[in-house]
Amino acid sequence: MGNNLQQLVDESLSDSLLEKTAALLGEPLDITRKGLQGACLKLSKSLDAVRDEEFSAFYESLGDGSKLDKLEQHLAGGNQTVTYLSMGNEKARELLAYDTENDVDTHVSLIAEDSGIKHESISFLLGIAHPFFLGLLGKKKSEGLSSQGINALISTQPVPTVIDDNEDPYIARYAADSSDADLGQQSGSDSADAGSEKRKSKTSLVGLTTFLIILALAIAAYFNQALIKDFFGIQSDTKPIPERTTQNQPTPKTANNVDSATESITPIADTNAYPASTPVGRLPNSVRPLEYKLDLTIDPDQDGFRGVTTIDLESDIETDYLFLHGRDLQVSNVRLTDSAGNEISGEYRQVDASGVARIDFSGTLAKGSSTLEITYSAPFNLSLEGLYKVTDGGLNYAFTQFEATSARLSFPGFDEPAFKVPFTTSLTIKNEHKGFANTPLTAVTEMENGMQRLDFAKSKPLPTYLIAYAVGDLDVVKWDDIPANSIRKKPIPLNGLATKGKGKNLTYALEHTNEILTSLEEYFGIPYPYEKLDIVAAPDFAFGAMENVGLIVYREQLLLFDDTISLDQKRRYANVHGHELAHQWFGNLVTPEWWDDIWLNEAFATWMAHVSNDNVYPEQKFRQTLMGRALGAMANDSLISARQIRQPVNNNHDIDSAFDGITYSKGGGVLRMFESFLGPENFQLGINHYLNKFAFDNATATDFIEAIAENSTQYTVETIRDAFNSFLEQPGIPNLDISTTCLDSNVEVNVKQSRYLPIGSSGSSAQIWKVPVCLGFETAGKVEQQCSLVSKPIQSIKLDTQVCPKFVIPNAGGTGYYRFALNSTDWQTLFSNQDMLGAEEMMAANDSFNASINAGKLSFRDLVQVAPKIIRSDSSRVATAPTELLSFAYDKIAKTKAQKSALANLNRRLYENRFKELGFDYQPDDSVDTIQLRNSLFTFLAKQGESAEVRSHLRKMAVEYTGYASDKQLHPELADSNIIATALAVAAKDIGTPFIQHLMELFENESDGTIRGRLLGAIAEAKDPKLADELRDWTLSEKIRDNEIYTIIFTQLSDDQQKDAAWNWFKQNFDGFIQRVSSFSQGRIPRIASGFCTAEDKLDVEKFFSPLIENVSGGPRSLAQTLESIDLCIAKANHHTPSVANYFPE
């Protein structure tokens, strides 16, 4: 048997399995390989020496046979694992003998499907025991399997403490889920009895079952001291092996060869003593959670809620106090129970406004395992964070929003992403209410006083920010399960939740979920990782959506649609829904260790949603949308005060600042660039490897970059890592000054690299990236492409052509996150040949052209000269590119009515004919580009074009839609949903106060979030000073939802006629305003003044905000960016005024 087993195991040592084991050990790959080979040799010798009498002694030492059942179930999801793996060498060889690295997951998947055992369980059983064999068998002689031998072996090993003897969080990441109905039933009654039958026949255990028993004991000894104590009564004082090192924590000592693998490893706590002062950044991990039980009583008709939080802890130290998180909680009782059942009390107090709390114990929290129980109550939050309540249609509901640091408002705990462990939730709610959590409902218990208790299944490992619940008299729309597919063998239950009466409008969102989710599964090659999918339409929600596991919450406008759904609504739904579903892999399955890598969540979900949706809805060109978002982020990235993508995070200021356009849109653009640079297939393979390697765990930027770089054949991992980090770890945009030299048959493109700076910037341009640059060049009537890595301040690229090209497009495919500059002649040539360029290349060219104007290298007149060529494009994004600078000139440079009228004439002259070609009315065969271009030109010509014809058409539509001249009721069927918001705004301005008052009546009686948004946007256009003043006060009334309070004040601050009065009101009512904003978003409030453009305005903004925002999380950076934006606007307007003035009347 020994030789047979060794052959099987030797064949199993694929690179993939070695890498996984090495990562778990924290050992180099070569040491891991030698250690495994040595362990297998020792193992085979031990198995050859086993005799029946030694098996007898072994089983007698176990006592009750049910304990072995318990061990097997605990480790591998049931006796079916033993039964299956003992079926013989043929099946074992199929399981273990991989031909190549890429075959590993394929073979394991086949075995998993055939056996009914989870893929993760089989991978776990094959890989995780090897580190233990390295130490357990690497230094021991062949001792057989006598009970004395096992006792001797185990008692000398360092054994970590875990939750309890029922569930180990590490094993739970890989073990089969208890909710799998078919687990342990694969072979009917024969399978159920197979384990006990084989124990009766001792000789039948020789073979792979013996291997599995040793493997199982190895896993138990490596991870679970409590379970070993339960079996063998062993006491151990040894120190635990620390978890994988995370940022800002010391690296533990590791063995440098096989023989020293059992050396005692210094735990993190020994080099990172528990802090005496309050930690305002990361909590120490020397005391950490292993599992939570949340028991909450939630009645949205009350002012608050109450709960009991039970946390299983593991401690590397002895301490009489503990830091954790809890904000605005009234704690009534704290109890700590150690592993021996001894109890001590604790005194809880919040010690920092950010929500750091301290518990002082009446005794000592000992090393090892313990259970902390905290009883508390808290008010419902009033600012759309934590556990908050909303009223809709006269009924109260409770929803949650925990990211980034608001879980601590709902329950005490370790509110950081690295503490990723299972949760079990119970909700006590009214009988007439419905309650939902992250996992499926397992039990309902009727209670006294008209209440019921809902118990939910234990979750997979989760960070606190992904926990969620929803309670109230909700409409529940049970949809068809998302069917099994080639990636996922089980269907996914799908439900839609909305406030009472709104469930009927969930149909569109539910029926399109399958295609979006399936596309993501196909890309990742990994099944949706969770047991169910509920999507929730919340009437008042601070953000667009939140990716909570199994219970994704959306602002209702993104899920609720009637038959008049517009193209823009469909696109926003697909974009946001795809983003949140992509998070189920990036962010949920694999979670950043700390907030400095939140870009791994948000940038990736941004990129992935567009990539996936482009596959599902190719006609909508979502990849172009992704590019548009990246180009849009460049405005912020041009600021000297801009963040870098991977910004160091040391406190709450840094956490809240991390969720911005740099993280989402620039991050998505950088991923898009490296996907193109490395090749889409290699990039996809790297993502699959990354997700598999770190499933249900935490990871860092380095982990991700190395995973996507490993398949490159052109560049080393180090080169790719350096290039990627040059975009992650410094702010700004590379600017490439391009010129072409043709000498005889030698054609070179000369590249001079610097940081892009707009007019008025005080920054330094001396900054260098490693830029993946793709050049497109015309040769023989077609465009060729050549890519290089530009890493020097000045670099020449020799083109693979002997003929001087007619033009060069320095961002071929438009995939690069950089700008380029050409001389005036080369710009004219490029735009003259735009028919040879793709839409993405023209988008890049237009952005760089506008950027050259904004940098003062080109003038407004240059724009007017090339605009007619650009406007002819069939792409809406290309054709509307000139409107950015045309609008700036109209809004910020033109001051008098005559000046604005002159620029409006120019704008009509440029765009009116193009608009008439499209027609005023939607046609069934309109392309997506046609609809989008028409929508954009309606808005541009109505406002900056002052077109009487366009305004008349829109005004008539708005009057009919609102019933203003008839029955005063809404008539959605009479309006084009694509442009009705613009139509209402035009009518409000043209008709004035009577129409706006009618809109206010409609608004106050409307609960649909989409309709409310359209009406409120038009109401904000009021020009009458008295009505405008009333609207500002109206903003702070209960008639306006918290997520609507910005609309009126922001619109008025952007209107020259209303700005001064609106700004004075805002300053006077700041306290009332900020109370309606979540603490997470309060730091962004200074951006409300980002449209200001005078030196006087800047001084006033700085004077007002500086003392107020200094201690608001994220506030200082937001204010700095706002002030810089005002400076740049002033400089831009001053620089271009002479050129724009050429178009003013004399």
C-alpha cells in the first residue's frame, strides 16, 4: 500500500496545489515541495507498518464510535467523504493525479459533482493537511498508529485555539455547507452506514481510508485544540500559530527547512503588545473574533432597537481590558465566559467619537478561547446609516447600511474587513412584519406579545460591513430560481423586496438578474458563492446600492420600473446591478485586508460590471461607458490634492475619503488598461486564480497584481507589478507629448512624459509612470498597432514600418489611462482622418484635445475649428465631446445676456442641423447612440443653445405629462421617458411659479423615487426669489427624503441668479442640513461649492468650512479639492476669455 499511496500523492503535487499550500504555510515554494515529499515518504512507511492490533488499540482509545463520526462530520461534511475516498485507487487516482496545473480545478470539479461533496472540501482535504504533515511526520520515526504514538505526536505540537468543538472558522471556509440537502445521501442507506460498516471491518480501513483518518487527525490537531482535548483529554500550553500576516503587523518567524518546521513560531501578540491607548486606526489582532451570534429585536414603529451580541474570541495574550467597536450603543451588561465555563463581568464605554469602545473586565481575559456576550440597546439612526428606519406610505421600515464603518451603530464588534468570520443572525419582529438577513431562514418561533423570532442559517465568513437586515410590512416577490448552469450545479433562490404596494414594479429588475449573474459566473468560472439572492428596493438610501451578501439593498429608483422605463433607467439598472453582483466575488468572496485596498472592491466591480454587461447587452456599448467614466475621473485626478488609488489609510478621515471617483472610475480605467496590456485571456485567467486562491479570505493589492501577471510571456511579474503600482501609488495623469520623426525608412515616435497639469495648477509636472502605450499609425490605407512600455521621461519608439504614416493615434483602442499632446497640425490631420479611427480612439483623442485647451496649449478657437468634424460622428460620446468647453464658455465666461445669446447662437450653429437629422421624436428602430445623442442635444440646445423651438417642444410635453392644463394628474404615457426630466426643468423655468407649485403638489403626494426625482429637479429651477427662498426651507422638512436634500440647494448654487441667496441660507442652516447627512458622507459637503468660480467665493468658502470640517471624517481633503477646483476654474476662465470674446457681439 505504501508505494501505491506515495505514487498517488507524488502525482498530486501539482504547481497549483503547491502554491496553495505554500501560501497557507507562509513558506517558500521550494521548501514546501521538499517538505511535502519528505512527509509523503514518512507517511507511506508508517502505513506499511500498520497492523490490525494497532488499529484495535487506536479505536479503543477513541471510545465511543460516535466521536469518530463527529470528527469526520466536523472536518469533511459527513461520512460520505470517507465513503467516497475509500472507494479504491481508481477513483483516488482520478482525484489526485493531475496532468497539468490547469487541470486541477477541472478534475476536482468532476469529483465534486460525482460525489456530492463541495469542491472546496475536496481541495481542502488534499491541501490543508500538508502543513501539519510537514511538522507532525517530518521529524518522527515510523511509530504506527498506536494510541500512545498518536498521543505522543499530538501533544508535542503547537495547537491553536478556535471557537469551540463544533465549528472551526478556517475549516468552515472549505467544508461542505450544512444546508446542502444531498450531503451524506449520495448513495442512499448504503452510504449512511458505510462508515460504521468499515469500522467493523478493520482491515478495510487500510488504504485511502487510513490516509484520510490520518489526514483528518492532522487537520484537527493543526486547527482545533478543543476537539483534540475532547478526544484525547490532552492539555496544551503551547502558543498558537499566527494567521497570515497583514499590513502593519510584524511577520512571524517561519521554518527555513523541513526539519525545523516544528519550531515554535512567535505569535503576533508577542511583538505587538496590546495597546494601552485608544487605537484610532486598526485594532490589534491579538484578541480577535472567530464567530458572531447576533440576536436583535427590531420594531420600526419604535424609536430604537435592542440586541444581544455573542462573540467567540481567540486571544494570544492575557489582558484585563479589550478594545472593539460600538457607536451610540447603550450597553446594559457584559459577560465573558472562558473555555472552562468561568464567567467574569465587564464595563463597556465608548472612548472615541469614531466608535472605538473599551471593555474593562473584573478579571482576566485569558489566552485561548472565550465567549463575550454584550446586551445593549440603541436608537434607530436618523441619517441613513447603521440600522435606520424610513417611513413610506404611512408605514415604517428598518434597513441597514454598514459600509464602511457603520456596523458598529447596530452591534458591538470588530468593525474592520480583516476580521472575516461566520455570523448567525436572529431577528425578533412583529407578527405582521417580515424580516430578512444575509442567509436563508431556518426557523420561525411564535412568541408572546405579538412577536415572532426568525432564525437564519450561519453565514460563510464575512466582514462586519456586509451584514444586513430588512424589517417591515414588505412586499415580497418570489421569482423563479436562477437555474443551475455549467458553472453552478444548484439553482439560486431569487426574491425582490419593496415597501408595501411597490412590489409590482420589481418585474424588470428580477427578470434580468439571471442574465447578468450568469454572465459574471461565466467570466469568473466560479459559481455565485452564496445560498440565496434577495434584492431590496429601499425608498430612502444614502448611496446607489450596497452589495450585502444575499441581501443587496438599492435606492428604489434603480429597481422599480413601470412600462415607461427609459433607456437611461435600463442602463443605470444594468450598471449598478452588475456592479453589486460583481462584488459578490470581488469584495465578498475575497475581501481586502484593510481599507487602503478598497479599490480592489470598487474599481474591480466598476470594471467588471461594464465588461459583463457589454457581453450581455452589446448594443449598449458598456465598455465605452467604462472608458467615459475613466475620462471623467481625470478632472479630479488633475488636482494636486487628488488621492492616489491605493491611498494609505490610518484613520476614519482616510477611510471615508477612499470612496470617490478615483477609486471607482480611475481604478476601473487602470484595470481596463492592464487588461488590454496583458491580453484579455491572460487577465481573465489571473482573476480566476486570484479568486480561487483567496476564496472566503482576505487579500491585498500585491496578491491581485501577482495573480494577473503570472501568465504574461512578454514581461516579468516584477515589471508588471512596478507598472501597475506606478498608477496605484501616485496621483495624477500621465501626459505624453508626441512627435513623429521620419528619416529615410526609419520612423520613430518620440515620447516626452510628464504629469498633466491644467491652467492655474501649482503642481510639479516632474512625475514618471511606467505607461503601457499602444500607438496606432496609418500605413497603406489601414491602421496598424504597436504597443510598448514607456518608463522614461523621454523615450523613442521605432515603428514597424518603413513609410512615414499619415497620422499617429497615440492611444490606439483608447485603452490607456493617459493623455497625449500633439502640435496643431497633427491635431488637424488626426481629426481629418477620424473615419479611420474607432469610437474609443476618438473619445481618447477628444479628451486629450480638450485637455490641451485646458492646459493652455490650444485655444477656444481651435475647438470651434475642429468641432464640425467631430459632431458628424455616429457615436454620441464622440459627437457631444465639444459641448464640455462650449458649456463652460456659456456658463462661466459669458456674463451679460448679450454675451450668452452670442454663444447660444454659436452652439445652435454647430449642433442644430445634427439635431434635426435625428428628429424630435423617438423611433422604434433608433439605435442606442441615436437615443443618447438626441437626449444630450435636447438638453444642450434647450439650455446653452437657447433654442426656442426645442424649448417649446419640451414645454408642451411637460404640460401634458403633469396634467397642468387639464386634470392635474400625471400622464406618463404622454411623455418620452428619455427626456421628461429635461422637459419638466424647461417648463418650470419658462412657465414659472404656478407650474412649480403644481409640481410641488404632485411631489408631496408621490412615493415613487424616480418620479419624485424628476419633479424635484424641475422644482429646483424656480427663479422667483420668494419661492426660491421657500424651497430652501422646504428642503429641511419631512416632505424631503434624506437622499433628496441636495437637489434644491445644489441647483440654486449653480444658478448665478440664486447663488448668493442660496449660499447665505446654507451657511445659516448648516447645522440642520448636516444632521440629514450620514456621517460617512458629511465630509463631502464642501463639494457643494465646487462650482464656484470667483476669488471672493473661494475666500468665503474657506472661511466658512475650515473650522467646521476639520474634524469631520474626510472633510479636510474634500475642502482642499473644492478650493483647488475654484482656483482652476478662475484661471481657466481668465485664460480663455480673450479667445471666447471673439464670438461676443462688438
